[in-house]
Amino acid sequence: MKINQTDLAYLTALISGDGTVTKYYIRISDKHKKNLQYIKLLLKNNNIKSYLKREKPRKFILEINSRKFIEYLDIMFGIKQGIKKKIIIPKNNLTLFKIKKAYMQGWFDAEGYIENWKKPKTKKIYLRVHFGCKNRNVVLWLKKELERLNMKVSKVWFNSKTYRFQIGQQESVNAFLKIIGFRYPTKTVFSRTV
């Protein structure tokens, strides 16, 4: 199967975070249709067919019906059906920074978000980046990689079956948005404000 390696790294992380993998299809859901339209276009550019449908008023599903692609993800990255806690980070495939960046973007699009945070006493508004995932190894790996890029990242904490961290210092938030950033259209808006 021939697929752009940067796109593959991104899709692998996104599917690991937000996807449901079965023997016959992969489903990715989101409340924003334009995020899934972006993924659909990315797949189309790599000759992978998918279709988009509305499941609920505020829930869209992108379905990939390619057993060949599912088998490829299993062989190359060990992505198995329904096992989120046992995800293994494909470190051997992430030696080039552009591929590692794409992999990180996939995880942040799937499990991260950015918010406007109002500091209580000053009422000044700051941006904060949050990340949360059930797989502790993924959270620790992302934290370590961000710190290697000189970003200040909070300690990891456990809350509601999820391991979490945040980037709150504005210098580090700005560095995150410039160096890593997001790909989802609903999240890239913040990247353009820095």
C-alpha cells in the first residue's frame, strides 16, 4: 500500500485516539463536519475511499471500508480492534521530525483541545492547551517530546479514567502552536492567532 508517510503518521495517531477499528472498517467521529471533511480529503489524496454521514444532529461519522488499509495499520503499527489501552507508539517510524510532528498532531486533534482561559484576579485571557488519553504511555511520550522542544508542560495527573496534562505558560502555548499545532480546521483557528 502506497501512502504519504507524513499523512500515515497523522492518520495512525488520529485513528488510535478517535477511531473505532473493526475487522471490516474504521470509524472516526466528530461533532464538526469540517474536521472529518479534512480527513476525507487526506484519505482521498492517498487513494483510500471513505464516506461521511451524519449520525446524530451534532455527530458525524467518517467510515473507511478498506480491509487492506486496516491490515496495513495492524502490520505496520499494531493497531488492533478496540484496544485503546495497549497502543504502542511506533518510535522506529518517527525518526524524522516532520513525521513525528504529524503523529503528534494526530494525537492532539483526536484527544487535545485549546481553550481561552480567564485568569481569576486580572481577568486577562490566556490560551491553554489540554491533552487527555486513557493510555498513560501515550501521554508520557507526548509530554517528553514537548519538553524536548523546550515547552513547559504540567505534571501528568489522572482524572476520570484519563491521564492528562496541560500547557499553560503562554510562551510554551505559542511554541506549541508554531512548532506542532493542529490540523483540524476547528482547531487551526487558534494557530493563526499567534
